Amino acid sequence: MAEWFSREGEVITLVLHVQPGARRSEIAGLHGTALKIRLAAPPVEGRANEALLRFVAGCFKVPPRNVEIRQGDQSRHKRVEVRGSTVAPESLLG
């Protein structure tokens, strides 16, 4: 089992390392025990967090309201919950 995610019922918990201000939003592979995500949004006034929620929702094919930052709101290291997705987290690395 990967260290960067866990699944409990319909909830997937992700451990993320987020790099705001990138050229484009993309999954950049693993960063230690976290999934690294580059975001095109700048880290200003919560815009990177909003972009992160939309990006993760798109990856897991759920509406943005099903994605929530549970830990690390002001940090690059975040814990995010995704509800109701049928997408396997491992497939994001493929």
C-alpha cells in the first residue's frame, strides 16, 4: 500500500506536497511519502487552495464540493479528503 493515500469506505485521504506558481497544473509524481502536485495558480489569497480543490476533483471525477483540505491550509504539505470517487489513486501516477 502506498503511503501517500488511504481509503476508508467512500473517503480517500491524500497526502500532498503542493507547488504553487508552476507553469501548468499537473501531477509531478511522488515527493517522499506525498504526491507532488504543481499548480499554475499563485499562492495568493487562497487561490492556490481553490485551484488545488478543482484539480483534485477533476483527477477523481467528483464535484469540487466532494474535496476538502483537512490539514495544511497554509502549508505546501496538505492532507486532502476526496468523497465518492471510483477512481483508484494509483492510476494518477500512471
